[in-house]
Amino acid sequence: MVNRIATADGLYRTEGPDPDGNRALQNRSGPRPIDSIATPAERRSALARFAATGELTLGEMDLFWDRTAKLYWQYMRPAGRASFTFGLLSDLREALFFLTDMYAEATPADPHPVRYSILASRIPGIFNLGGDLPQFAELIRSRDRSVLRRYAHACIEVQYPRATNVGLPIIGIALVQGDALGGGFEAALACNVIVAEKRAKFGLPEILFNLFPGMGALSFLTRRIGMVEAERMVFSGRIYSAEELHAMGVVDVLAEDGEGEKAVQDYIARIDRGFATRLAVYGSRQTIHPVTREELMQITERWVDAAIALAPADIRKMERLASAQDRRWAAIAQQQRSGQGTDVAAPAATA
């Protein structure tokens, strides 16, 4: 039996047999594996606390459950870089599968505990900057195809459940209040609806270091704006404003800066009367142009092949971008330490 034990630094160490190779992931950069970290009893206890208080804190996420309005807010709060590390991916998956727990515990009096699942970020000015570039560079240099593949698959084990709302009668919403780049943009695209503040920026910069976005961008963009436009975005590597993407039909709701949460609540108030119809339309999308786990996984194999083939000059470009991201992250962290960052608070109650 494999036991995962929390350590003082908020990570996890593994004891016992390790048939899935999780220890290899931990030894490379310290992340906990992409796996459920709670026993059934622990999950039941956490769900009971969540139901009672409406709040739950994971290692790198803050969760809020408004049972009256049937809203489930999931705020990313990365412990390290504002990117998809293994640790954040694990919490994202855990947060998604709390939805299945909520529905499993639903009562006849309240059969639909959540209608809207909202993904957002706690980092001022950043939704998510995408893949873990320093780890990519290390793995590519060492030609470690196995761990690169595990990372890509870990992303899909979050992206596919989000794209299908874990098979539940739920509408998924991304609230983007800052930069959504690479995998951050892909995470937003996996949702049914994208609400973005005007200051938000979106982009797929992977082409700058001779790679492509392999965790859903082409699949989701093609279904929104067609293959030609999707490929144009990927090959351009340019940064788009929220207003540009709203005009293109990628962003569904444009919000004033600082009013993203209110825009989400206003949007829900506007559409909630027609929830069943809207849910049926989004379900029909999946019938007409289904996004399958197999499709997403096959694309990750091409991504791994392309990553392993990168030249040293491409890897250096990747590292320069990572350094620029780290400088920005350090500045934000300093602001938060000095009391200028966002507080961890629940969204305002819906009227």
C-alpha cells in the first residue's frame, strides 16, 4: 500500500511501494503527485466541514460553496510560481472531484447542490502563466520523456473533467482577472463560459520557443472559432486583450476592471431562469463536437515529442521567459507581504 504523508513544507512524501513512479516526480522538484491525497474518511470529514462553513482551504487553492446560490468558487493560490506545477494540478483535480462528493451526498430536498462551478485566481494581475517552464527545461535537457508525459497527462486529468464538468449538470465558468497565458489560457478555454475583466491578457506564447500548446488549446479553440483561427492564434504567439477575444467570440462576458466577481454573479442572475436550456445547449456542443479524453491525450503525445526535440537555443528562450515570469511573481509576492495583495475572503453573497 502507498501512503502519502504531509510534510511541514506542504508537500507530500510517499511511503511503501511506488508502482506509478510518483517518487520520481517528487524527487525532481518536490511536487506532490497528481493523485487523490485524502482517504475516504478524510474526504467525508472535509466535505462535512465544507458543507457546514462554505469554505475549504487546500494547499494551493481556496474553495467557497454558496449553497443558497448553488455556486462553487475555486480560487487558485499557487505556493510557488503562478504556473501549473504538480502541486497545483493535484489541488485543481481534488477541487473538481469535490463536486462528485457534493452530488453523492445530495438529499431529495436539495438534489442539485451546485449549478455553477467557477475557476478564478487569487494572484493580482495573473490568472495563470501556464506550464512549469523551469521543470520543462530540466526534463527536456535530461531527455526524460516519461516524466514529461506524466506532467502532460496530469494536465489532461484536470482539463478533461473540467471540460465535461465531471459528468454533472453544472455550467463551468472561468473568471479571468489577469494574464492567462499558455496553459492558463487553456484552463479557461476548458470552461463553458469565460468572463474576463478588460485588463486581462490572453496568449499562447509556446511558439516563441518552438513548441505548441498541447493541453487543450487547439481542441477548445477549434470548437469556438474554427481550425483556421485557432491555428492562427497558436502560430502568432501574440498577446490578445480581453476585448479582442470578446469580439472574436472566445470571451463570453467582458467586465470592468475589479468587477469580475460581480460580473459573474450578474451573468448567473441573468441566465439562471433558463439554466436547463443552457445546460442542454452546452451538452449538445459535446454531442456535436465531442472533446474526448483520447483526443486530448493523443495531442499530449505530440507535445512530448515536440518538447523532446527542442534545440538548446529553444530551451534557453524558454528559460528566459521563465525568468521574466519569476521576476514578476517576486514583485507580486513582495506586494502581498507588504499588505497590498488580495485577502483570502469569500465572494460577496449573491442577492
